[in-house]
Amino acid sequence: MKTDLTDTTSSKINKALVLGRRAIGTPAVGMVLTLVIVTDEENAYDALKAANEASREHPSRTLVVIKRVSRSPRDRSKARLDAEVRLGADASTGETVVLRLYGEVGDHAQSVVLPLLLPDAPVVVWWPVNAPTDPANDPLGALAQRRVTDTYAAEQPIHELTARADAYTPGDTDLSWTRITPWRSMLAAALDQVVCEVTSAEVEGEEFNPSVELLAMWLADRLKVPVRRATSTGPGLTSVRMETSSGPIVLDRPDGSLATLSIEGQPDRAVALKRRDTAELIAEELRRLDPDDTYATALKFGIERLDEQAAVTAPAPAPEPEAAPAPEAAPAEPAAKPAAKKAPAKKAAAK
């Protein structure tokens, strides 16, 4: 069931939700949270599709906030709110309200969203693209207990990680961190199978992928060893190699679907490690609404410290150019030349 409202208000949207629930025969509200998606028109469809699939596991009221940019100065001066209310089969197991904000009302989106939040229910705000640098201080982010961003969609993902670390507030999280959950579980399980000491590690993945940096920082923080970041053609993370006192431990996934776990002294094992879609990532983030301390520790480790620890200096080769300099050997040759000249003179005297 869909209801279109033009030039409306938050109170009229709430009335449409109540009338819609009665029309489809479900007057009770069975949602467990409110998911606010802040996006643009281009990415709204994909984000809403992922949220609807995740709502099968977490029934929620989904509010999609789209700030429309008016072309002319006259249109920009007019404030208008259009809404599309979806219930029943059109909204999966929850309720969906698509909000399109025009003009000055786009600068006060929190005043539109606040009356539509479910009472006494957690609030999660998700920015699929164009996330603010400090989500906790964003007007919409301040309404939420959990704030989800995705640095993979940023223009400069690695620089975005540094900005996230500087502005981190408990409750912030990143889908780039969620993507490496199976990798972290598999690596931890592999280390539990052998008694060893890890001396170094290497994380390989495609360039400009923040998940690679996050996994490397997590390993460096947990294992207290140098971790090197290597570049591959992808897709995503391709391999992790840990050098241990009992031999190398390698988790390799060249095709983005099936991985191979290799442990010294044990047969290789195939591991299902497929790349998950956005709906699975959002569903995982909605399972826990408390602050993720592990993510905070790995994020604050710092990419700069990772580079310092990964740099391996070789003191032995450095003095080699100075140990055998060519100019010092040159004076010995003129000393030998006079001796060579005297030898023919002695032979002539003997004759």
C-alpha cells in the first residue's frame, strides 16, 4: 500500500501511517527500531532495497531523508515537504516513509524526522554516501544511538579513516569494518589451532579499500607485531599472511568467494568467504546497538603508526658502499708501477 503526500507535514504523515495500518489490518506497531537513511536521489533506491531486506530480520520503521537541490533561486526559497508512505508488501515487514525535502526545510531535517520516530525505540542513522565528518554532531546523527557510515563510498577513503578516528564518538561504526568480520573470525580461529608466536603479518587487497587498512590496524593492535599492507587487483581483500614461530598461516581469497586456509603441518582447507551485499552488512550492524569498542581501538591505532611499524630497516647493507670504497684502492696502483719500470733496467745491466 502506497500513499503519496505533497506539500505535507509530519503530523499528516503520522495520520497516514495510522490509517494505513488500519487499512491493511495491522493496527499494532511491531517494529523494534527506527532506521533513518540520509541519502540522495541517485542512491536512494539501492539503500532502501537493502534496508527492506534487512527488515526481515529487524522489523523497523525506515525513514528515507532525501534533500532535493532546487535549480532556480525562486525554488530554493520555497520550503516544501513531499512524502511517500509505504505499508504492507511494499515495505517488507516494517513501515517505510520516503521524505523529500525542498528549500530551507532541508537545513532542518531533524525537525521533520523527530515526530516520526518510534517512541521508546532505538534510532539508527545510516549515511550510504556523503557522510558527515563528525556523525555524532550532525543534527540527524544526534538523534541516534548508532551511526553507520561507509568510508568505501568516500572520495578519499584512506583520508576519511583518519577523519573518522579524530571525530570518533561511541556509537559510530563503519560498513568497511563490518565487511571484515568473517576475516577476523577466521584468523582468530586459525590462531587458536596452533601454539605459536606471531612475528609479523601482511594484508593484501585492492588499492583505496579502507577494509584492508582496518584489518591491518586490528592485527597490529591485537598482535603487537609489524603489519605490512600490500596491493593487489582485488576484488576487496585477497589474502592475509601471518609469519609465526611454527610456520606461516595464510588465508587466501583470490576470487572474492572461496578462500583457502593454509597452516604449516596441516592440509589446506577451503573456506566459504564470499563478499557480502549491503543488506547483510546492515542486518549485522542492527544486531547490536551498543558501542563497538573493538572498532574504536582498531580505528584509533592510526594508519601512520601502521606505516612506521611495517617499515623494516636493514642495517647490514647500509655500510657496504663505505666498506670498500674505490678511491682508496687507487693509490696502491702508482706504487706498483715504479717497481715494474725498474725490472727491465736490471735485465739490461745483466746483459
